[in-house]
Amino acid sequence: MPNRTPKTLAVWRVGAAALALLLGSASSARADQAVHPWELLGDGILGSYQWPSTLWHITAVAVTPPIVFTLDSPVQRELQKESEFRASFAHAMLVGGFLTPVLIPLGVYLGGLAGDASELATAGSAMLQAAAVQAVMVSVLKWLTDRTGPHPGGDPSRRRNLSGLFRDSHDPKDFNFNPFDLEGGLRWPSGHTASHFAIVSALVAFYPKHPWIAVVGYPLALLVAIGMVDGDYHWLSDVVAGALIGHAIGWTIGKNFRKRYDEVNLSPIRPASSGAQLQFNF
């Protein structure tokens, strides 16, 4: 851990203690018994494409064409009705959605380390790895499909701040499927949606005895998904696919970290800490 002033460290410890109490984290386990974000990486990547997690990816692909041909256009037209409140909400989800999948997991991880709450730190590790893995996988899918997004407000003449990078279209069927023709579609699946469902699912899987996490977390992730459609950043099918893919990745990684944490901390003989080690487990 980097050097911190006593006051800053005290704040971290109080916050970690509060979260540990809320989540029922074991206070007797030291931070050096935590599982770190770089561990179990191979299990996280490969595991989300193994049975039964792969069903979520298959479903994401399978449900996309029906939604594209039936719901994308009418839903987008309905949500393109002018509303200052909804426009502000969508913009907040866009901007905040870039930050929360990093800041929240990082805060939980560092808070757990600072507060000597290894279970809490491991939960943060699972969320961090889920956010990172989904970012890579979703980016690859965006590159392969090169799908356009809807015109802002349904108006082809309106330009976005990043219009030079992202193409818009009135046609939800506009997929390019040419990875060598980088015209800047990059909309399927929704990365904002995938990242939030990934970190929520990782936390839910890591704390299976706390159903309130799902009750609180999934509606918040859904708000981000709604903002992406309402702000004309994505089609409905983009966010549905993003939610399914993000869940598969987050759930797999959360279960992996739960299992490893229990093996390390609940076994009769705990292995001595030998410092941070990279564990890819391919």
C-alpha cells in the first residue's frame, strides 16, 4: 500500500469497517489474505465462455436480430420525444457510466486493503477484474460488428461531440461486420451497460448470502442502460446484449473469487503470504 497520512488512512479504515459490517465481511482476516485483481485472470476469461455461462453470450447474440427487426426503431422513436429532464439524465448516465465501473470497484478494493478487511478487498478485486475483462471482450465485439447508433434526436443533421469517431444511422440493421473497415460504428454491445452489469453481478456472486445487493444493484445498472437508449447513444438491442454479456462475465468472476477466497481463508491451515504473485491459471 502507498504511504498515506494518518487522517487519510483513518478515513479508509472507517469506510472499510462500515462496508465490512454491512456485508458481513470477516474482520479477523488480514488484508494480506485478500485475492487480488490480477489473480484468476485465465479462469475469468475462459470461464465466462464455458458452460453454463456461455448461454448468456449465446442468448445475447440470439435475441439481437428479433429486437433489431421489431423493437429498436419504435422504441427509439418513442424515446426521442424532447424532454430536458430526460436529456440531462441520459447525459449523466453517459458521463457517470465511464467513471463508476472503475471508481466503485477501486474504492472497495483499496478500502478493504486499508481497513484490513480481506473479504471486502477481494470483492473489490472481483469487480475490478470483471470491469477489465468485459471492457476487452466488449471492445472486440464492437470492432467485429461495427454497428451504427441512432441519430441524436432522430435528426441526421445533428452532430455529436464524437461524431468523427462514431457513425449514426436511421437504420438499426446497419451492421458492417468488416473488422478491416473501421468506420466507427462500435455500438454493439453497449459497453456502459455491460460494465455496470458486470460489476453488480460480480458482487452478487461473491456475496450470495446478501440478496439486497441484487435488489439495489441491478436496478441501478438498468438505469444506465435506459440512459443509453434514452440519450440515443445506443439501440435497445445494444443494451440488452450488453446486460447479458456483462452478467455472464461478472457472475463467473465473482464466483471464482468467492471460491478462491474461501479456499485461502477458511481452510484449516492458511498458507503464509509470499507477496503479490501473478496468477493467470490458463
